[in-house]
Amino acid sequence: MNAHVRSPATLNLRTHSLIAFVLQPVEPLVEWLETLDGWLARSPNFFANKPIILDMAQADISLMDYRDLLSQLARRHIRVMGAEGASRSLVGPHLPPNVTGGRPVDQPEAPAESKAPAVERPPAAHSRTLIIDAPVRSGQTISNLEGDITIIGRVASGAEIIAGGSVHIYGAVQGRIIAGVSGTPDARIFCTEARAELLCIGGAYATAENMDPKTEGKSLEIRLAEGYLKFRILN
């Protein structure tokens, strides 16, 4: 009589590195949420489908207020996967777990009126340039967190470019351009026709509403200088 023995199931374990965006709530939370809403109004898909960690070191709040904060973020489609610096009263069932081991990168401080939510930026690995030899359509997101991005073509309204280093665009820019997210201090944005919805480097940003009208449609270089975005017309 032959017996068939089923081999035990294999349990595969592995580690996985990822870049998480770190939001640091500060009190009063109502004002902080208003600042966040301003950012989301200009870049509504920025946190979509991205891992988010809350740094609670600057917010001494009650459990009730913490649960309300998580609910407010959920309504904004921001999914929190963990928390740093949370007190013991903010740890428990149905709450984000405490995480450690993140490696934030220092960056110049942006002015209060143009400061993006804090983002954790791991040190950049070997720099690699991503080249897109086609227009970027509305709704598309192009990202390269380990180096530069070069776009040969137009970046449409509603499109988003996110680079660890610099962004070079040989065409009209109407979407959102975010450079230096991996902590590159000298990241820059270059474009041949500037009509962007948002330009951001290292946490400092400018929107279409507050850009100098003299720069519209111009070929530009944008870089950080003492925490502010500095625009230089190239033509």
C-alpha cells in the first residue's frame, strides 16, 4: 500500500525597504490640518497609495484627539501605517503601531507660508537618471527617488513628477514638479516653458497663484536658497 505524504507548506519571510512619507502634526491640530488641506488642494494625489508615518513628537494630545486626527487623515485618503514618538497612551489595538529605525535627512527650513508637510528622506543611493522620451499625460505620476528625471515633452495639467534629485523638462510644464525628495541639497528644476501648478524642492514650494507673472511661459531654473525657492529666467 502506497501512502501519499503531503509536504508541509513553505513560509517565505523577507525584508523589504521602502520610502515612507512622514507627517509631523503640531498643535493646534486645526491649523495644521488647514495647512495640510492647502497642500492637498494643490497636489491632491501626493499622498495617494503611499505609506505614511506620523511623527507624534511635537503633539502632546489625548487618545480621543489622536483617534480624531487619524479619522481626519483617513477622510483625506491618507493611510497611516505607523507612528513614531507616540506616548504609551497612544499605542494599542486598532491604532497604528510604533515604528523605529527611520533615517531622516536634514534639509533647509522652508518659510512658514510655503512649507510642505515634513517628509522623511533616506540618503540617496547611486544616482540614476530616468529619461522619459514622451509627453506626460494628466493623471500620470512619474517618480525616481534615487536620481534625476528628464522629460522630453510636455507635462500636462494634473500630471506629477517626483524626483530624488533634479528634474529637467524639455517642454511646457503645467503639472506638479517635486524635486529633491531624497534630501539632495542642490536639487534643481529646469523647464523650457513654465506654467506649473506647483513647483517644490526640499519642502519649499510655489503654486501657480503665488508665482511671479514674469516667469510664466519662460525657460526657468529653480533652486533652493536659504530655504526659499529662487527663480532664474534663462531666456
